[in-house]
Amino acid sequence: MAELKFEITKNIGVLSESARGWTKELNMVSWNEREPKYDLREWNPDHTRMGKGITLTEEEVETLKKLLNGEEIEDDIDEDDFV
């Protein structure tokens, strides 16, 4: 099996961190020296290992953004907890 080459060209942000230190991140990643794409997956702390994830083109991210902006997402925040 051929070696998988990747380069994180831009870190956009961290969505969450697990108890074991892995972070779910949105990055721009170049896979096998191709044009970078948006990439959402978990990474270990030094970015040498990764979990399964998805890659999206710019057009797919724009469509996802439109879908999410039109969707009313329920939150689990109890407003009584705020002073």
C-alpha cells in the first residue's frame, strides 16, 4: 500500500477535545500533494495520527454553511443556569 502524504496547510479551528487529548479540527489539508481541501477529523496532539474524517470542496462547505444557517439547531443550554 502506498504511503499517505498529507500537509495541514491551514488550521481553521478546534471543535472539541477528547479526554485522551485528541482534537476534532477543521483544517485545510493537502492529501498526496493535491490542492488543499477542507478537512474535518480528529488528530492526536502532535498531528502524526488521525481518525476517520471527511474532506469537502469549497463549494460543499458553502452548501453546508447555507444548510446550517437555515436549520434551527437545538442547544442543550439551560437558560436558568445564567445569572
